[in-house]
Amino acid sequence: MAKAKKEENNSKPSQRISFLKALLILIGADLVLLFAPGFGILNSVFYIGSLISWPALILGIGLLLLGFRGLFRKS
């Protein structure tokens, strides 16, 4: 039988993705795609006023930035 190779030291530490941060990215991307004024998916089907679409767009961009800021963590 062949001998198993010895495990080599990996110079890079493994990185883990935070589930909460990934969820924030997905929710933020959905808000941007749905409510973007002028070309959002819901704005092309229904009339959604700027009173709802601009705050939703800003909230979506904020969630994207918050999610990408701490997505990767060292394990």
C-alpha cells in the first residue's frame, strides 16, 4: 500500500465568510435591484413614488457597504 503524503504547512491562513454579512449583501442587492428609481424591477412594473424608492435605494447601498466591510474573517 502507498504511504499517505504528509500534510504540508499552508502559508495562508484560511478565511471564513460571515453568514450575517453575506445575508446583508443579499438583502442590500435585492433592495437596489427592486427599488432603483427609473430602472428598478418594481419601478418598471408598478408606479412606486420617489418617496419610497430613494430611501430604499440608499438603505440597500448602505447594507451593501456594511456587508462588504466585514465579509471575510480569519479562522
